[in-house]
Amino acid sequence: MPPVDTSAAKLPKASQHVLREWQNRIAAEYYSAALTADLLHNLIVLGVSPDTLADCQRIVSDELNHAEISREVALAAGATSAALALDGSRMSLAPGPLLERTLFHVSEFFCCGETVARPLFRAMLTNAQHPIAQTTIEVIVKDEARHSSFGWQLLDELLERVDEPLRLSLCERIPSHIERMRNMYGENPAVAPHSITPADLKWGLLERESYTKITEQCIVKTLLPNYAKRGLL
């Protein structure tokens, strides 16, 4: 991403809310990169199509790039260059049989997580006025559409391999995958309990109420229909 000149931006100094939000995003992107790299390993072992492997590998690169450009926003917001403390236990897929853990991860992380992320980041982009935040979110919004599509296509590819017991097990898991989206984004733990300010919004933040509303709309209009048409609900 080309450097962004923020010297002309007449915007208030970033608050601690802004700093904390963008630092959380850096960590989240690193976790996403690690999980997708682990997924790539599983897909290689499973022998999925070469195109799917190439798409997954590209997403690993996307997530690493998202972490780096988010770091630039955090630095512009006043962060130091100190390394983040990341939890290695969050960088691998859950244990279990290979196909099962891969299938469950694709449903929860890509079909649910990446799909819900799309409208959330679009709303953040609407708010963003600080040039570096705006440019960064534009990159993420563009990539998230492809990541979500990858998830649903990969789910279809994996479903061709599952037997009926595993398919039923996935059906039983999907409500918890969707509920996790409500818990993550509806409550938005990255934002302080009280309302953020209009100045915070200009750095690409969202009010808690927006997280809740957008997440629920995506669940009803996108997640539930997509699962239903695959006979999983």
C-alpha cells in the first residue's frame, strides 16, 4: 500500500478507544493469518483442488498485509512500535479428525466470521475520515468479499466428502457458530462500554449499536439463507 499523507487531515488526536481498537485489529489479523495457514495445511493433506489451495494461500498473504496496514493506522493513532503479545493457542484449528475440524472451522471462521465482517467493515468505511484509516479499511473491505466467497465455495467442496453423520454433526454446530457471531460483534468487546465519540468514528470505529444491528441483519439476510439452501438448517 502506498504511503498516505495525513499531515493535511484536520482531525482530533486519536483517543485510547481508537488506539485499542486498531491494536486489537492487528492481533486479529495475525490470528486470522495463522489459522488460515493451518487450514491450508489441512487442505493440502485432504487433497482439495489446486485452485482452492491457491485461493487459501492468497488469503494468508491478505491477512498478513491487513495486520501490517492496520499497524500503520495504530502508529498514526499514537501506538508505539512494541510487539503485540499474541496467544499461540489461538493460532491453530481445534483438535479432532482432519475433515471434521476443517469443516467446522470453515463454517465458523469463513462462512460466518468473514461474511459478517464484510458489512461491518463497509460501515466502518462510511465513518472513516482519517486518510490512513480510510485507505486501510478500503483494502480490507475489498479482500473480505473474496474471503467470504472462498468460505462458501470451500464449504461446498468439503460437503461432497462428508458422510451423513458428519453432515448432521455440522448441522448441530451451525447454531453455535451463528451465536458466536452475536456474542463477538453484538457485544463488541473491543469497544469500551460507554459510547464512543464522533471523533472516534472518523478513525473507522463503530458504535456498539451498529455492531449489533449489522450483525443481526447479516445473520438473517445472508447466513441463514446460505445455510438453508445447502440443506444445513
